[in-house]
Amino acid sequence: MWASLKSAFAPVEKRQAVRRETTTGSVRIDSRAYPLVNWSATGVLIGGHGDHLVKGQRFKMQVDVKDGTEAISFGCEALVVRKQGDKVAAQFVMIDKAVKARIHKHFGRRAAV
């Protein structure tokens, strides 16, 4: 009974895309490198970040990730959507169409043009 009640009131997953954990990735912001905790077709979770980015702020970043056998590197503009401790979640907002298509292909999704 308690299990069914717990699942009925559990928070609903709101992510737009499936996240993928990575051990070999980094994000460069203002010439400083931060570890990439996970990433998806729509954004990244950055670890070890200080307090100079705030929720709602747009910023430029360089993402370098090796996911399996594929290495992907791209620059883009992103929006801070969440901060928790030393982690920052950012959504891609301005990204080259060809790069976006490659990322969506990597995650098995079709990119909206």
C-alpha cells in the first residue's frame, strides 16, 4: 500500500532528453575547464563550478566530450536552468545546425531545424 502511494506522489520526470553520464568530458567557460558530469541532446550538467553563473544567465562555452568511441567538440551559447551546490545545469540555446544535428544523431533523436 505504501509503495503505491509513494509512486503516486513521486515527482514527474521533466527532462526533455535522456541524460548520459560521462567520465571523459569537460566544459570550458571563460578559459577555465570544468568537469562534465552528464550531457544530453539539449544540455549539460557541469561540476566543480563556482558562483559566477546565476540561474537565467546566458553564457558561451566550449564542450569537449568522448562518449564511447565518438569524440564531440563544439562551442555554443547556453542558458543556466538550475544550480545545486557546485553543479550547474545549462540548456543549449544557440548552437550550429550541423553540430545540433550531429548531437541529436548521437543520441538517436531527430534534430528540429
